[in-house]
Amino acid sequence: MKTVALALLAAFALTPAALAADPWAHAQVVTEVMVDNSFQPDHLTFHSGQPYELRLENRGKDMHEFTAPAFLKAARVRDKRLLANGGTDIVVPSGKSVRIFLIPGPKGDYDLSCADHDWDGMVGGITVD
């Protein structure tokens, strides 16, 4: 009986209705590496309305920020506690990484920078299509 119950639970968990209830279950992974002082890659592309797991890896010796005010404010972010400075950026300490789940907002081009190192060329862009 226990085996049958577990099989039914597993089958229900994979239904389209269950998948729709958790949009993060099949999030596409995008990795952004931060080094002193650049983004790698310096341009990201997302599809509007599709869930993503954005992995920010700081391989530099300094703290870096993923600063994208318009992009982050327009996106649906699963855990807004990961956002800093009024929702405009994500802080990543040196040698650490941050995972943030989001669904991009409207199509367009958005600015990306590190608020602390933009003066040294740590800038990039984001396209939502």
C-alpha cells in the first residue's frame, strides 16, 4: 500500500498543473562570473516570462555588485531579500556565489554594472527578448 501511495504522489508531482504551480522547478541556469574588474560574459540574454536561476560567482579579490536597476525592478524575483540598495543590485562577497531565481520582465535592453567598479570598466548589458 505504501508503494502505491508513493507512486501516486510521484505521478501527481509531475503533472502540468503541478509544474505550473512551481515555475522555478525548470528554471534555466545562467552563470555570470565577476572578476576584478569585469563581468564574464559582459552581456546576458534572457527570454521574457521564462524562469531563470541566475548564478553570480565572484572570483575576484574584492566584493562586487550585479547592479541592474531597471532589469531587477521589472523582474519577478523569488527571494527579494537577496536584493540590495532598494532592489537595484545583488551584492556578492569575494570568493562567494549567490543564486537568484527570477522571471525577466518586459523585452528590452538593460544596463548592467558593478556599482563599486563601473569607473574601472566593470559594465555590461542585459537583453530581454
